[in-house]
Amino acid sequence: MNQAVKTGEPVRLSQTEQDVFDVKQVMIRYVWSLDMSDWKTLRSVFADDVVFDASNMGHYEGADNLVKEFQNRTPRTPVRRHVLVSPYVTVDGDTAEFTSYLINVRVRPGAPGGDYYWGTGYYRNSFRRTPQGWKMYRFRWEAILLEGNTQMIPSAGPMIYLPVMKGPADATWGGASKPGDRAFLSNSRQVEDLVVGLVRAADAGVAKDVEASLAGDARASFGATRLAGAKAIADWFCSPDRGRWRSTFLSNMKTSVSGDRAIFGAYAYMNVAGEGDKAGHRGGVLTVEAVRGGDGWKVADLAYVPLWDRDEKITRDRADEAGVRGLPKKVWSLEGEREPLRDEEELVALMSRYTWCYDLNDFETMLDVFHPDLDSSFHMGGDVYNLGRDATLAMIGTNRSKVPHSQHHVYNFDVEMGLDGNSAFVKCYSMTRRTPEGGGDVTMASGMYVMHARRYDGQWKFDTFRYIRAHSAYH
């Protein structure tokens, strides 16, 4: 086995960049501790005087009262997944604002009214700096979509709904027109926040933020639709014809920056208003090329390729039809010359590479994700597979050949660096969309990955890889 021989130079961060990272980590700690019933850790993320408002839970004051309420509610749902999507953090001295989408998945087999619940909405949470680190003192959750057995959520009685925000625009969803502290972030973070801000502003109908994020001569394609010019693109994004409401979730994000050019890639999963209380569910791939000029980073070219729709019977692999087979190589095309990232971000990018390569059948590129001495296991319900690297790649190839399309969305990354600087534990949530052999309905499974990585000859690789499926259901 090769030994880790160098750590590389540490990436220097501005104070703002460190604060943005730390605030996101507090939220990551919140969702993991809530879902795993780690009440001591959950209590640690809140200021004593935290105020909580939720459209489907009500109003609570004080950290102890809030944690007690969470304790009372969670026994009803043994499987819980609070998934943070497209987070955006602004920092102003010793205070910070965190906004993100949330996907809330809950399962209780055999529950009256159905064993499955699916909710989406958004957070707007305020933080203050304390001697013990960043603490949340204002916590707001607004539900947008509630599907399935909603009686699974309240501790008692019928579903309640008390609006706590005016809508997505109230959650500072855009930001491209007010860059503010973004100039103090790394170029990679600026580009990622630029795209996140653009997409969320489009969902909220904030056309000025969409237009401000685009170069004047920007180009865009959305399936068969082709657009040119910042205003035309912003008008299309914010058109009422696109539905009463929509939520576009970005995951598996990968950004590479070289000089004044950047390439960004992400999975996109969208909820859109449908008939009655139902919503449309669809997904695809988003790629962006950004350029840096005198007024900062701007999106020059944006392409969205639709790949699946829950309401359609899919009988073929749309990745071939859409010509996206080469996308992993495009997204990683600047790797050799890009600016360095901090180790935590490198490890998240390594996992994103695995998922992109899995879903687009690029096993040659995936090979570099794993160390030759890989120890892997896959817990798939009642079946457990313990494999090495070659057997892992063979199993993935066999599984992938049976489905016309799959997307492995990964979220909530928690990275714990080893003391030697050359090792790390990584865990994340996973939600997989796939179609069965022969076509048919889109299905969903959720689970988690737990990995160990080491830096071998300067390059991070996974040497231990675990997947544990929490549930699999039609949705």
C-alpha cells in the first residue's frame, strides 16, 4: 500500500470565509443531531434565548423548551431525514444569516394514514457569535409542500399551518445584486453562491437578482429552449408561465476555478405546482460557465438538461439522448489548474465525483475515487455486501445497467479531519432517484454514506466506504 507522503500547503481563509463555513457546520450539526436523537448536541447549537417559528409547528421560546418539543415529536417517526439544500450565508460582524431549502422525509412503517411523509420548504435562521462559537438565536421554517401522511408530523391533533414568512423572497433568496461580503470569499465559493443565488432568486421571482448574476451577453438552454441576453433569461426564469411556485434544489455541486474562468456542475431536483395539493417532481443536470470581469463573477453560459419526471413513464436512458455522457469530464476539466480548496471541500468534491460517475456510467473516472485496498460494504435492506474495490465497481456497473436512469443526490456533509491532516471521516445523507428495469415509475430511496479517506501521495481517496439504506419507496 502507498503511504501518505505529503499534506500539501493549508488553504488560507479570510475571516468571512471561516465564518460562513462555521455557520454552515452548526446547521449540519443541527440536522444530524435531530435525526439521530442526539439531544445534548442539538441543545448546543441554540442560544439560550432562541425563538422558533414554524408554519406547521407553531411558536416556541427558549432552547430547553424547543429541545423538549423535538423530543416529544420524534418517537412518531423512527426514520427522519432533514436535508439541507443550497445553503446561503451572509455575515455582518458578529451576526450571520443562514437561508436554505429543506427536504423533510419521514417514514413510519404501518402508520395509520400511510407510512411515508414528504415535505419541502425553507429555513431562515439568525446566528450570533459567542465565546462557545456560533449559536442560533432565531429559527424560522416555512413549509411549501406537504405530501403523504401529514398526520405523522404533529405530536397531537390535526395539521396546523401558521405562515411565518411572506414567501421565498422574504428569505433573502437572491443576493447577486448585493454582493456585499462575497468579495471576501474564495473564487470557488463566490461562483457557487452566484449560481445558488441565481436559481433561488428565479424560484422567488426576483428578476433583478437573476439578471444581476448574468453577463450581458449570457446564453442559456433549458431542454429545447434557447435564450440569449441577461434580460431575456431573467424574464424566462421569472415568468408566471412556469407555475404558481417552484423549488429548485441543487446538490452534488462541483466548482473548478482557473484564472478568470470557472466551471460549475450540479444535480437539479425541482418541485413545481401541480393539480390540487400535488406537486410535480422532476430532475436533471445543471452546468454553468462563469467569467470574472471588473464587476466580479458572472454567469456566461447556463445549460439545464432534463433527465426524469415522476409523472412520466421512462423507458430509456435520457442521459444518452441528451448527450450528457461527457459531463463529468467537463465538470472536472479544470482540475489540473484550478485554485486549491480546503481539505473538507476536496472531500465533498470526491464524493460528488463518485455520484456523477455512477449515474453517468463513467467508471474509468470513478476508479480514481477509491484506493486499491478499498474496504466497502453496502447495507441494502436485508442484504449486506462486503466488497473490495474491483468487486465494488463490478457491482455498481451491474446495478447501473438495470436502470434507464439514476441520480444519487448527496447532502448534509459532515467532515471530521484526523489529527495527522492526512485522514478524515466523512458522512452524508443520500436520496436516490431511479427508474426500474424496463421503464416505469420513478422511485426514491434514502440512506447515508459513512466513509474514511486518506491522502495518498497528495491525493485524497476513500479506503473505507459504507452505504446504509434507510428506506426505499415509490414517490
